Amino acid sequence: MLDDFSLEQNIAYKTLINSIKNDKLSHAYLIETNGYSKALDFAIAFSKYLLCPNNYSNNKKCDKCMQCTSIDKNEFIELKIIDPDGQWIKKSQLEELQEEFSKKSIVGNKKVYIINKAEKLNASSANSLLKFLEEPEEGIIAILITENLYQVLSTIVSRCQVISLKNKLNLTNLSTNEKIAHYISNNVDDIDQYIKNEENFEKLKKVLEFIKYYEENHTNTIIYINKLWHDYFKEKDDIYNAFTVILLFYKDILNIKLNKNIEIFNDYIEILQNIEEKNTIDTITAKINVIMNLRETIKFNVNPNMLMDKFIIELERCEEHD
Ligand SMILES: [Zn+2]
């Protein structure tokens, strides 16, 4: 039920409710999760609100209509949820959707499709979706969900109304290292372990030294990469976590650039500001993309030397566009 989210996601909730009440429904929404774990539930609750003839948003309004009942059973054919098939969302999944949705509506006057993990659209499936979004059909509503807005093709983003969810975690009063522990660990015990292990704090400092060095010296960083990186980050997990820290760091640089609050690196404002001054918004978002993409490859067997050389070269390419 959409009303379940009225407190936790009050802004997103109000935006969507008002868009229906004022008859200003968008034909495509892009939900940015910001780490909120119930984003898919939120999207389904909104779909239900759209599809139920009684605009069901709480227990009082719906007498268990056919739509609500079948959505609960995951059987409603006019609500389709697409998840990545393996590593990517495939073109064939989009084609199947278009085929099914081209048939006349049997039940109501609306059809909804949800694309979960929209950052997993590859070039060809993104293209397919784009065509679908460019020629919106009456009554078809798209809801895309993504963990990372900067990884979704900008041409797709520009065709959607972006709904930003709030992360439930309130980390405001924690140190940078403690905040990072929340992003890297999977559960409460892991968070404690992470914070107690002083090595992690040392690693955080090494990551920041690396970023600082790169931003000052660019491709010359490759010459000193052993001392800057390989001496400290050897295991796959360490490298992956270090990339997560780099990602969070550049997101905070972007936050400053956009006059938003710093989320994680409050203890390192000086370094943030220094780098922020040297980069444009485009450069920062391009760098965030590079970091996200390379971080994905670390899960596979990637050679650490090649990874870092590639990383620096690709970061450098982001600068060339200025
Ligand atoms: Zn209903």
C-alpha cells in the first residue's frame, strides 16, 4: 500500500499522490533508490494505486478488487516487472514487453511496467526502451528503478520524471570511517568488526591519498602506482571496497558541486573542495561512471595491475572532454 510509505518516503509519496490527484501523471518515472532497500515494494505499491479502479492506497478504500488480488499474487498481466536476466537486461526482454503491451488492454485503461535495476540496461536494450519512451502510448506507464542515476543513459533519464527516495539510515553524527562501514558491510556485526579493525581506517587514508595524488598528477600516477596502491590493496575484496570508497568520495564531490549536503566525507572537506574546484559537473559524472563500471569488473578475475592502469587512463579521458 502506498500509504505505508507516507512517513518514510514522504516527499516521493506526496509527489506521486499529487500527480494523480492533479491529473499530471507522467508516462515514465525513474526511481532513484539512494540505497533504500524497499524501492521495488514502493514501485509496486504505486502501480497498485494506478491500476486499482478504487485507487487503492490503504486498507479502507479497496474491497479486494480483481486487480489488487492478482497483483498480490503476482499474476496481473497488465503489470510487468523486468529484472536483469543475468548480468544485463536484455533486448529480448524489452521486445517481449512491447509485444505484450501492444495488445489492447483487457481489464482497465492503464498498463504499468517496472524495470528493476535500470542501470543494467545494455546499449541495445537501452535503445529499445528509448524507442518505447519516445513514443509514449496512452495508458502505458513506465517505472524504472535504479541504484545509480549516473549509470542510466542520460537520454533515458531526460524522458522520465525522477523520484528520489530517502535512505532510511541516519548516519549524520558518525565519523567518515563509521559511515563507510555502513556502506561496505552487510550486517550489524560486520559494521562493528569493520570499525574495530584499525587497518580499515589506514586503508581509507590510503585511498584518499591516491585520489589526491591522481587529481594533482594525472597519468604520472601510473609511475608510482605500486607505492600508492598495490602495496595496500592486494585482495579482490580490498580492491572492491577501495573502489566503493572512491565512488562515495566522487559522489560527495558532486554533492558539493550541486550545493547538496556532504553525505560521507565531512571529515575531509578540504580535499573535497580542492578537487571540486578542478572538475566540472560533466567530468565528475563521467568519472563516477568509470568507477562504477570498473568496480563491476573486480567481481570477476581481473588483473590488478591492468585494472589500475586502465582506471587512470579512463579517468584521464573524462578530463579531455572539458
Ligand atoms: Zn483494488
